[in-house]
Amino acid sequence: MSYKTLSHFISALESAGELVRIKEFVSPHLEITEITDRVSKNNGKALLFENNGTGFPVLINAFGSEKRMCMALGVDNLDAAGEELGKILRDFLGPKETFFEKLKILPALKDISSWFPRSVKRKGSCQEVIMETPDLTKLPVLTCWPADGGPFITLPIVHTKDPVTGIRNQGMYRMQIFGPALTGMHWHRHKGSAHHFSKYKELGKKMPVSVTLGGDPAYTYAATAPLPENLDEYMLSGFLRKKRVDLVRCLTNDLEVPSDVDFVIEGYVNPEEEFIMEGPFGDHTGFYSLADLYPRFHVTCITHRKNAIYPAIVVGIPPMEDGWMGKATERLFLFPMKLIAVPEMNDINMPVAGVFHNIMITKIEKSFPGQAMKVMTSLWGAGQMMFNKIMVVISRDVDLSDYKAVAREVTQMTGPLQDIHFIKGPVDILDHSSRHFSFGSKMGIDATVKWPEESEGSSSNTFQPFIDTLVLQEKFPEVIAVNETFLPEGISLVVLSVKKSRTSHVREISTEIMRQGLIRDIKFLLFLDSEVDIHSPADIAWIAANNIDPMRDCFHPVSDNGTSFPVLVLDGTRKTAGFDGFERDWPNIIVMDEPTIRKVDEKWEKYGLGALVSSPSRKYRSLILNDGAMVHEGF
């Protein structure tokens, strides 16, 4: 279904019991974030902050549950939209052997043509109010986390156009506010708008940019979707809402935007202008992304509808609202990936703890040896899947959302010496652990049923795990704690927390542990820093996947006679220049400051949110080694 306005969506949420209106004054500076973090991590409702010091209410956590994500997309469940998209693709791309089969696609063609965006020669409701002097400080822009570089627009839809082909692009790139009419434009080098920017730079021309906020939630979701290059995001919006998007021309540039959004921020980027230092920013990885240079966006005009609503999102340590947007993408794009890249794929799952790109599990119909590697390389070459860091491929019928069952399958079907594969390639620019900015390595785990050709030298699928924890910690006091509780569940993984104090410390410890026989017949050893809760599976996955560059940090200890032990060691500790030769800056984990936590505790009853919910940040405070966004060397 389509929503006429963002207010229409809010009314639907309220009617479904999915929204809380907060009338108490709440500051956009940290306070909204702290409230939202507590609500989001406890499966709470969407929040409408009606009193924030500006004339515009703030809507947040609107996508923060499966039910609300489905409402936003107008479907009963997240698989439904993917199945419908799959049917359309099958109808059009499948073989047509007879004339009558070709005729059958005509009704579908009529539907699709009705979803194409169209230009209208009138002003839109988004242009009902024109600011006399554009001033971003009049909007309730959030300062989300204590070490953020400033306030950031967190849910913008950024519109650009290829200067040669005229093809438009909509993307979502955070925008730091530097003044009433100046922001940064944080588009990554791999994104569509960055490609447009490069072309404008080659032509020596200023680049028109328009940013919209609000409107039908389908617009917001489509801007985040991993569409192929040159495919219009408003086609996806039209498909989701079953109604075309009406586009109106901006007032100070030649770009077009949806007529019914809440805000339009028009302007330009000058490719010849010096970049501005943008950030830090508490990002969806759960770590700060550190300050760097990005283009300047100059605002020439701000318009908005009457009674406009300001939409926002807060990201940080998972789970948070953005996890449900990721789940929608996972379900919606399963069939297109199957159709285009991996026809043998039956299902995929991207755990929320993997923050979209770090971990992917895929289930395939296996029909030949080496097929798991074929699937890995196919997916790593498919659009934004190039950012994936750890890919697990299984072939038996396992529920991919049951992560313990997946872990047992990996344990049973994987030989650490022959079924783990590494490759170098592009990584997300938010990957702080890669040796180089946006370039690192990936690990593929082949947990499929092996064919005879793949079984030479493979280890047994049965194991009798042994670990002498008392002696291990006695001989290696730097090992602070050991979690061996996965073993009785049939998962051949031991997690150790360690306090590193010298170069190659983890490699040295793990090698000696194996040589002395303190651990035997265990396939995976994971080392984490001593501050990490090694008994929380979600935290283990989140921290470890963020902190490893697989080719550097995953290895097989070597015995005295030079052979490799059949175990994979993963060094998920923080990397430093002193101990690891790591030359990049390492970011801090995101937590709220104590004054804001206490402020929200004291005001909680006034928010109308029920019983007091404790701050998630208190759980993670022990992971913070110093103030600020960056870990100082020496910690």
C-alpha cells in the first residue's frame, strides 16, 4: 500500500498500537538517542518526540520491528515482497515458448508501467513552505553520541544525477551540520552519488544535489536498497507502494524529488572546493567511524510541507532499528541474487550482530564438488555483496535463523585445514580492522556435505573435545577467562579472553596451548579482549566479526614438526601498532555518557514509556578505554 504522507504512516502506526507520543520536552542533543537506544534494544515502539525545541516533531524507531517494517513496505511478512518481486522477474525473464505464454505477461506489464515515476508540472506539498533564509539549525537534527563531530541528519535521501546520461540516483549518506547552510556529504567511494561526483569533477562543473526527508516510508527504504547501478530507486518505491511516485522540480536546481515528502534541502557540491573534515560518527557497526575528509554541500533552499515531521534514525551497537531494514533487504533481494548470480541458493541470512556486511550464511542445493567456492566468489562479485567479510555456505536443511544449529552444522561439516578459504578484495569503508582503508580480506567457510573429490585428507565429522582449562590458565595467566560452554551443545568452539602484552601474543599462546596438548580435537579457538563478555553469543559475533581481517587474524598453529594443527584460531582482539603492527587508528565502541544516562533515568516517568528500562550503554562501558572516538595507543 502507499502512504499519502509520513503523517499517514504515523496514524497507521498509532492505530496498530505501534507508536508512543512523547509530549515531555526532550533534547535532540543525546537525550533522544539515549531514550531510543533503550526502547529499540528492548523491542519497543516507534517514538514521536513532539516537544524538542523546534516546530517539527521527530519520528524515530519507525522501522524498528518486523511488524513496523512490514507496515512500511505494505506487506504481511518480509518474505512476501521478495516472493512478489521474484514472480515478476520469473514472468518477464523466463522462457516463453508459445504466443499465449507471451500474452500472459501483458497484465503484469500494465501493472509495472503504472509504477514508473512521472514528472508533474506543479508545485508539490513538499514546497508549501519556503524558508526565507535556508537554516538547517531550525530542524531538530540529532547529535546522537557523545564523541560525534556534531549534529547529523541520519535519514536523508540524497538525490543526484549523472551529468552525461541523466540517470538519477537516490542514496542514503549521513550529513554533518557545519552551519545554517553547510553540511558534509558522506558518500562512500563505492556508491552511485560518488560516481556522479567524479564525473562532475572531470567536467569541471558544480554538482546539483537535493536531499529529501520523510514522505512515504517506501522512499526511505528504497534509498538504502542495494539496487544495481543505473536502476531508479523510485521504480522500487513504486513497486513497494503499488503506486507511481510523482516528482516535482526543485526550486534552485534542476533535480526532481517526490512531491509529497516532508522536507526538501536543495543545494550543490563544488568538486573544485577543498573537502571538509567530517565526523567522527557513532555508526551502525557499533564503533565510531573516525573523522575524514568529504565534500561540502552548500544549501541554497529549504522547503517543507505544512505540519512536517522530521524522520531520524539512531544506529550503534546492534540490535537497533537499522537491523530490520537490513532484514527487509535480505528477504527482498534473495530471489534476484538467486536469479542473477547463484541459482543454486535456497536461502540466506545476515545476522544482525554481523551489522549487514560482516557475516552472511547461505544455504545451497549442492550438485557438484567445489560448488561452495563457486557460490562464495559469485556473491562476492555481486554488487554490494562485495563488502561481505565472512561467508558460511551449507547444503543440508538447517534453519538459518537458528544460529546454534548453523554453528553445529559448521562444526560437523567443516575441516579447519581444507574447508576455510581466504581471498582479498574490497571491504566496507567502515571496516576498521582491515589493513588498508576499504581494502582487506574475506573468509569463506565451506560447511556443505563434501563430495568424494573434496574429502581427501579431511578430518572426521565426529570429535571428542578436550580442554584442560585449569592448567591452561595456570600456565598462561594472561588468559583471563575461558568459555567452553558451546562444546556440550555440539559446537566445536572455545572462546578465550586475553590481555595482550607483547607482539604476536595470541599466535604465541595458541601455538603453545596446542603443542602442550591443553586443547585437543576442537576446531575453532576465538580470542577476544579481556573486557568482552565472552558468554554472550551476540557480543562474541559482533566484536569478533568487526575486529578481524581474516587473512591476517585467522591461522593454524604449527606443531614442532612443522605440520599444522587441525584448528582455526581467530584473533578477534583489538589491534595496535605496538603489538600487531597495525598502523591505522582504532575506533572506540559507542556508549552514552553518564550525565545523559542519569538525566534520562530521572525523567523516565515523564516520557510515558512504562517501567524504567536500564541503559544498554552501562553493559558496554567496560569496553571503553578512553574518552573520545578513537582508542589511544598504549591501551
